[in-house]
Amino acid sequence: DKTYYESNTYILGKNIIETGLTKGILKTRADKSVYIDLTADGLDEKTLLRADGTSVYMTQDLGTAAQRAEEEHFDKLIYTVGNEQDYHFKVLFLILKKLGYKWADGLFHLSYGMVELPEGKMKSREGTVVDADELMQEMIETAAVTSKELGKAQGLSKEDAEKLYRTIGLGALKYFMLKVDPKKKMLFNPAESIDFNGNTAPFIQFNYVRIQALLRKAKEDFGFENTDALILPDNLLPKEKELIIKLYNFNTALNQAATEYNPSVIANYVYDLAKEFSQYYHDIPILKEEQKNLILFRLHLSKTIGTAIKASMHLLGIEVPERM
């Protein structure tokens, strides 16, 4: 985290503009304002300094970009800003390229769609903007109510239960936001996001917890200490083949998410994995299987799925509880 103050960066921006004027890349109007003509590039004329010499947003952004380049020596700089600023960043990046900054090729605007509530778009003038702290607290409280109704906190101490509610509530909020392609606008429904069924974080978290409970039971009640010794059975079940292929595609999902700057790829991957495991858990006996080698294989498969779920959720900034 670093804060850049406009009171400093506008000075850097004005210096950059002076250099651009000297090189003939920028021009001065009759009223003394400074601009760049981008009409040949399909854009407009963009004012960079007002007639009285005061700065505009673009002035500060030019200075900030140059300062970051000097300090960080980055390969890529990603601006995570809403799609209402798409045009602004097109202009900013093009100006920096025309001014000869080689690092400008590494600039990228990760444009994301707006979040709407069931009541409609959030608007500050109409007082329908939601405070983030209030929303997070609301999600934690909703998670507490839902968890108590479903008995998810049964047997937990008050401290552990509070931690569980926070993990579920914040996980639900983050996942609901991240499962949608960032370029698309989305409708956030708090009640829907906390559901333990469907494409939600609580559903994924519950299946991770189910795996941990299975492994504990295997160790404590059946004495299966080592679930890492893997012996593939002669005849894999179709569902087991599907799960193995999904695990194999873990790196593919990560690479795609990174290449496309799209965390929803990871979110939907981990949901599909949890959903397939949930069906497998219901349909196929694991600890009740008679053959020991099949029990060990299915425990190993379950453990590996749990590892992939935890890793995927961690990449989304979401914790998974060990018990619920």
C-alpha cells in the first residue's frame, strides 16, 4: 500500500507536460491552455492544463504513472478502476506512449462493471450508496443467523463460533463479487450469497469442512494415519475420473485467470470441483467401503480435492474453516 498525494503528483505532471511542449508533442491554445490532439487515433482533443495553468485529473495521472515507474521498475502496472473510466485510461496510456515512455506498453486498465443492489444502482446523490463496513457487518450477522438455523456452529465455543460467522460472511461477500466476470455489471443479493447451496462460498467452505471431518474420522475411528500412500485401483469409477481430470485442470484455471486478469475463472473452477465432490461424497461409499485399498485411494482423492479448494479460495482472499 502506498498513497500518492495529488499535491505532489500534479507538479510531476506539469513537468512532463512542459517536456511534451518542448518536443512539440503537445500544443498550446490561444487561451494558453495545453492540449494534445488525438483525433487521428480515433479519440478527441484532451486538455492537460487549463488556461490559468492549473492541473486536471490527467495531469496528476501522468505524474503518478511516471513516479511509479521510477520507484517500482514494473513490468506491468494494472489500474483496477470501474468501466466508467475506460476512455480516461485509453487517453492516459496513449499520451504516455506518445511522450516516449517505453514502460507505457506495460500499462493495463482492469475495467470492471458496476455492482447493483436488488433495489437498483447505487447513487450517492440519492443516498443509496452502501458503506463497506456496514455491508461486511451485515454479512457477518446474516451468516450467524443462517449458521445457527442450520446448526453449523453446534459444539463450537463462543470465540470459535464468532470466527466462523466472520469467515462465512466475508467469504460469501467476496465470492459473490468475484464469481462474475469483472467486465460485467452484477446484482449483489446478500441473502442469496449466504446460501449453503448453489454457487456460493458457504457451499464451497462446507465441502472443505466435510473433507476435513472425513479425514479426522478416518484417523480417529478407523486408524487410517497415512492417506498420502496412493495406489490407483484397477477400475476407476466415472466420477473419480472426472474428479482427477478437474484436479489436473487446476493449473490451467490459474493460468487462464492470470492471463485474462479474471478471478471468476478460479471461482467457478473451485465451485465445480466442490459440486462434483459433493455428489461423489453422497453417491460413493468411502469409509464404508470394504476394500482397504479403495478406502485409502478415496481418502487420498478427497484430501487432494480439499487442498485444491483451500488453495483456490486463498487466491480469492477467502478463508476456509476447519470445522462447522
